Amino acid sequence: MSVRFIHGPIISCESIAAHRALFEGVFGLKAVVEQNLDRAQVQALWGLTGHGATTLLLETPGTHFGVRLVQFDPISPIVIRNRGSGFDCDALKVIDFYAPDFHAANAHVQAQGFKLKDDISEYDLPNGKFIEGHLWGPDEIVTALISGPRDFFKDFATTTDKMFSEPQSISSPVEDQPKVVDFYEKVLGLSVVHEYAIDDDSFSKLVGTPHKLQLRAKNIGMKKTEPYFGIIHYGLPQGAYQSLRERAVFPNRGLAGGTVFVDHIADHAREAKSFGVEILSPVTETSLSPYGKIQSLTIRAPHGVIHHLIET
């Protein structure tokens, strides 16, 4: 297929300023460009009618990876996730950042006025010991600080010499893992670049479920050192979680989707139609800063996640 790279998450927010405090103040991303979009542009980009928007692009210095913030007008009163049931599926949940020094990173988080959940998970994988903490931020966005063997993360992040990496992974708990993997392989031409499993009790506490997790994850992308989509099955019993698929739509607030740059957008449109996924906005020529004229396609994967494809 023709995917060039996965840029990173798209966040629908109540306040761009609140998210700038998190992503610039804590994680060190920098503002690239802000743009006001009229209703016609919003519909062309994402298939949403009756809304204008302000959008801000943030990127990790030295990379072309980052976060797109979108503040729709009018603002939705609905938030996709609820921190009281962080194990619900079929919507994006976590943006992972690699932190070489977990304790220094945690101190920096607190100095910026934020706080990790009290439950910190330490678990062993075949590659070594890892430590992970979660920060629930504005609009119930979850960001994760993950530390582990430095040699391991040399192959799992682009930026490894600063307090935080670029947004490393955009992860979603799912109910039907094989179908979601099939979507990425057939519609986007992406493949599984890494798999792992976590059965540690401390991770169950971090996620906040009374049930023991048997997490099985497949990371799907271009390569391990660039942002990828994490497809997670928690291994919880039926009835222990609910699907957020119907809530995970624009303009509802939260971690709603991801941006993917491609070379041949018409090919992906054809595969999306063949696969039977929901097409929110067909291939349309429009403009989006800082790229100028683009070809845009927005689709929704089987697990409810919005994917905005851009051909420049």
C-alpha cells in the first residue's frame, strides 16, 4: 500500500489551551500552525456537518510526528471516555510516551501541575523490567509514561535522548482483535511490528478493573521506531466492559482518531469500500495547514476509531 507515516492522534477538545498545557508544558511538543476552519472545510475533512472548528498542530521537535487538536464549534457536551471504567473497548484510550528516567519525568509532570494515577505498574516482559504510569488529562485523555531497558527503546522510539519521546503509540482496547488487525492490513497496508502480553496484577490496578487482566497486544504500523496503533485485548470476561463505539465520533470530546499520510489515497478509498468500513468523508480536495492543498479521506475502523488519510 502507500502509507508514508502515521503522524499521531487527533483529539477533539473543549479547550485547546488546556491541551497545550499538557502536550507543550509536559511532553515538550511545539505548536506548528493554528487554523480556523469553516463549516464547509470541516465537512470536507471529517464529514461532520453543522460545525466550524479551530485546529492546532503540535509536533515533537526534530520529527514530523505529533498531535492534532480540534476544538469544534459548537462544542459537544459528550466526552468519549470515563476514567471510572478505563477498560471499556472500541475507542482509542492511551497515547504512550517513552520516558528514559521515569522518576524525573514524573517529577516534571507534577511541576507542571498534573498528576499520575496513584497506581503505578511495574511488570516484566521478555525484554526486561518496565514501569508505567497513566495521566488522565483534559477531556479524559490518557497519556502514559513508560520506562524500560534503554537498548530496547532505541528500537521503539525516534526520540530517546530527551525527557519524553514523540507520541510513540496510540492504543485502543478492542473486542474483536482479529477483525481490527485485518482492517489495518487490508485497508491501510500496515502490518504487526511487535506483539507482547502482560498478566501482572499491578497492571490490572493501573487500568482500574477488579478483574485480572490478561492483556494481549499487537502494535501495527510501518516500523517500531515510528508511531503505531496499539490493538489491545484485555482478556476480560464478557459483561465486564462496554463498547464506546457509538460515542467515539466527532464532535464528541476525547481521543477520537489518528492522522495517516499516504501516497495513493484512491487505493485506500477503494479498499475501505471493499472492506465495508464506514466512510465519513470520501476523497475530497481541500486545504489544511501547513500542507496547503490536500486530498482528504476519513474512515472509521471496525473498532470505532477515526482515521484521517491525507495525500499532499
